[in-house]
Amino acid sequence: MPKERSARVRFLLAGCLAYCAYVFRGANYTFVPPSALPTHRCPPWSPNAIVVAGPPPSRLDVDGTSRTLSRHWLAAARLPFQFEDPGMHLGLEMLSNGFNLSQPSSQSDQAPMDFEEAIQGGFDQERLRRYFSSRPVELMSRLAEVSSVAWRVYKTWVDEESVDVAHRTRGEVLVKGLESLGPAFVKVGQTLAQRPDIVGDEAAEAMKILQIAATPFADEVALQIIKDDLGHRGPIAPNVPSPGCDADAPPLFKAFSPKPIAAASLGQVYRATTHEGVEVAVKVQRPGVARQLALDWVSLNFAVSVYHYLVPSLNDFSLLVDEAIRNMLLEVDYHNEARNAEEFDRVHSYLGFVKVPRWLPEFTGPVGTARVLTTEWIFGRRLSDLPRDLGRHAVQMAVQACVVQLLLTGFVHADPHEGNLLYTDDGQLAFLDFGLMDTVEPYVMEGFADGIQGVVAGDWRRVTEAMQTVGFVPTPVQKLKDGAANPPIYVDCDFDEVVAAVEVQMQEEEGGKSRFSAMASGLEKLSWRYLMLTPSYIILITRTFMTLEGLAEKVDPNFNIYTAAFPVAVRRALSPQTREARDALRQTVLRDGGQVRWDKLEQLVADTEGTGDEDGGESEGGFDVMSGLLGSSEGAALRRIAYDLDLQACVHYLASKRAKPWRRRAAAWVSGQL
């Protein structure tokens, strides 16, 4: 056997063997070094662990029930790893279901669960584990498929390194590989397409096609899904052949495109016209996409478990996988997407330039099982198709809209790649595809806003404190003492030490004060010395920021995400939602007796004026920090401060010579209102 093929076979066999072992586990596992077997003792944090090592028993006693172990289990039991099962019964149920152990328990007597039952009600880890635990061959096949594609892409990429660029095929191989692996991998490719600084220009350019086009599935299948979902027995449209339909029934649409206008990872879109003359987009879900996502959840959890073995960490990255797949499963719930679109339009309409397509319930599938979603057609152009100056303006609109979502409204479009943004014919910015959304908690918005202001000001203590607020850094801060231990051992350390380390690292990072991706890279490097946490919510926020940066850098190589977000961050600081932030703002502006801290107020005003033009308040992208603030619900904290201030002392100060700059500002404001 050739050396390359032999290596590949060993690679696949090793992966399948490890994956086979993974399938049998009830929860997370950790590998036990062979040298520690068979006398390895369970770690103190896992009192219920089952150690699988050495010569296995032929029978296993659980809850007083003796069960015969199959020869498959005996083979797997010789592997040097252990199970850690906080939910012992679920793990044993998976063992019995997967390898036909004789199990008279009530759970094993249940009828086999079908997939529709497994995903009913959304993402449920226990139901999905139960479902796939009885299908080990399917899981092993998936691992083999992923491993095979990864090997082929890697091998092609390396082999073509010396080939002339014009004759390379590795970009096409990469894209086809990601597409073949399904929506979870396509989503990764869509994000990395915006980041040539991470994957290189060639790979990023190749993966851009994933943002605007994907291989469509058969039109006949899509048309049948439409008829089934909408309960229509007649033809789709007069111009569309519909075999087997009731020819006497009226057509569903007045016109319907014979081929999809666009295809994406989760579905494809047709253009149609209703009998009332309304042009619409009809989105049809790919067959089997929910099952594929659920299967990838199990697969990615395996990958995370292997990573934990290779790179010991206190972070539970399986939470990130859970969050990602949970959101993707929500993405295939079309009624959820329609509700998201309506909510997004409601909370962002005040911006004046955000456009959201209206959905048509009468042309959308039933609640809970819809595979068809129909919305109004948006007339516009992709941002990459715009002239340079107009493209720059459109990108500024996109940046402002996305930062407002992250810092002010907390309702975030988590997939703002170029395929989901259109510059409309009437000069608005249209957002498309509201399946993947995220809700940001107030304390996270305030923490990010404070951190952004800290980066702009070069105040790394403020930045580090913001990291604690949002959960990147623990309280108290800790440094690594023993990285060889599993899990690693950390000890408390001085906060100033971490602040100094953050400052040095950000100064060393290229783009440390201009790009969020550089911040992420710097934190990853710091995590080898200090304990850095990874909150589950961060996966979608990071995706949004990174996609946004990649989009903006196309039209402005000097784009700075922090200065672009600064005016919105100031607005967030002036409109706190948490008690801690409200108290901090009050202490910044007022003394205990209600007297104004004019020096601090001066700095706040300087921040608002420093974000825009000479008239103050409005940023380059058109965001007015103070517009409508005092009269809105956001301005409640400021109104309370105004109510509590010492009015007599305030008037006395404003009449003094020291207040001349304030009187000028007031006159300029009144003039502007007139």
C-alpha cells in the first residue's frame, strides 16, 4: 500500500475507533493515559465515573440488574479512556440502545424514537442523544465522511502550493468540500470568507461563493415541498409544469421562476408573483437539513472532546457547539424567522434607513413544520456591486445598524454577510434572512460599550474591567500555575498584572486598537498564561463582529471597528439598563449632595462631540448620540439625574465665568433647533 494511502487509512481508522468509543458515552469523557491503567482512580470531581480499562467484565451490574455485555462492548472497553457521566442512567441507556445490551428497564422498553419526535420543541440534548445513540453506524459514517473531506482538501491544498495560481483547483475543492458536509460547515465558510487575514486571500476569495450561491437541490423536489406545505392541489403557476396536479384547480401563483434565484446552505429561493401582482420571494427548505444539523451537533461535540484531551482547559467549548446548533435549528423554523423579522423591524425602524421584507402568512407553511416561507421581494443591489463611494456609504450604514443592534437594542442579526444585505433602489439598507438571531443581555451590551470606550482611550484597566463584566475574565483574576494538569491549575493573581499583560499584548497585536479579531487573537494568546473564559453567547457576537470587519475593510482598508462603534457606545453609557450601570453614571455626574461634577460632565460631552463633526453629536455614519435620548425610555437615567441635581447650585455655576463654554453650547443647541 502506498505510504500516503496507508497514512490516510490509519487516520480514518483511528478516528472511527475513537468516535465509536465516543458514541457509547453518556456525557463528557476524558482519556486516561495507558500508563495509568488499570489502576487509575476516578478524579474527585467525577464520583460517578465508570472506568473502562484493562480486561473488561463479561457482565455489568447496574441498579441490581445484571446485563450481558456484547463482544462489541468488550472490544471498546479495552480503549484507554473513561466515562464521566453526571446523568448515569442516560449513559447506560445509550450503551444498551447502541449495542443491544439485555436491558429490562422501563426506558429500554420504549418504542424507538423517530427524528421528528427527537427535535419536537426545539434543541434538546437528551432527546438527540437518545435518538443517535441507537444509530452508531450513522455517527461513524459521518465521522468518516468529515475526515475524508478534510483529508482531501488538506492534501489538495498542500499539493497545489507550487502550482501556478491560474491552474489551481484547490479553492474549488475547498468550497465543494464544505458544501458536501452540510449547513454547519457552510456557515463556517461564510464567516471565514470575510477574513482573509485568518485564512489567506485565496481561501477567502474561494469561499465568498458560499455567501451568495450554493448548489441547489432539484426543482421537482422544491415544487413538491411547496404544494405539500401549502396544501395546494393545483399547478404552482401557469408557466411551471406540475405533473400529477389537479389541472382544473387554479394556479397558486400568477408567475413563478422555473429555477431558483438563489441557493443557500439551508434552502433556496424562487421569485414569484401573486395574483394580486405582488412580487415575492419563496424560500424552500432543503430536505433533511434539520437531521443533518442534529447529526453535526454530535459530531462537533466529539471534536470538542478530543480538543479538551489534547489542550486541557477549564472552558467548556461544548456549550459553544450547543449554542451554534441550537441557533441553526431555530434557523429552519420559518415561523420563528418571520417573528424575528417583525421584531427586528419594530426595534430598528427608528434608524430610518433599515428595510425588512414583509412576510406573507398565506403563502407560508404550517406552524411548527413549515418548509416554505414567502416574503415580499426587495429591489436592490449587493454591496459589492455598488460604485466605490456609494459602497462606502452603504457599508457605513451596515456598520452603524449592526453596532446599534449589539450595543443598544440587543436584538442582533447574527449573519450579516454580503448575501444578506442589499442597498435598495430607494437608498435604504435591507437585511435578509432572520433565521439566525441573537439576544444580548443588558450587562453584556454595557460591558462591550465600556470596553470600546476603553480601547479608544487607551485605558486598558477599563478594558480589563469590561472583560470581567462580560465574562471573558474571572473574578478574581487567575494565572496558570500548572498547565500539564488536567484540568489546568490556576491561582489568584494581582489585577494590575493582568491589566499590564492585556496592554502589552494588544500593543503587539497587528490591529490591536482597530480590529475585534485582533482582540480575540490577543486573548487567545493570553489564555496560555491567564484564565480566559469563553461565554456561550460569544459565538454569534464574534461572528457578527468579524463579518462586519471583513465587509468594511473591503471599502476602507483603514477601517476601525472601535471608532466606528464609539458614538453608539457613548449612547449606551448615557442610557444604562442595569442598576450597576445606572449607579455608575449617577456617581460620574453627581456628588452625594446633588451638585454636578462639571469636570466629569465635560468629559462626557467631549465624548459625544468627539464622535462626529464640528457641530457635535453626529458621527460620520450619521449616528446622533443625543437625538431623542432625553424624551425616550432610554433617557430615564438621565431624567432621574436631572430631577435629583441641586438646581440652585447648578444655576449659580452656569451664571459664573467658568460656565462660558456651557452657555455657548446651549446657544448653539437652541440655534440648531430653530
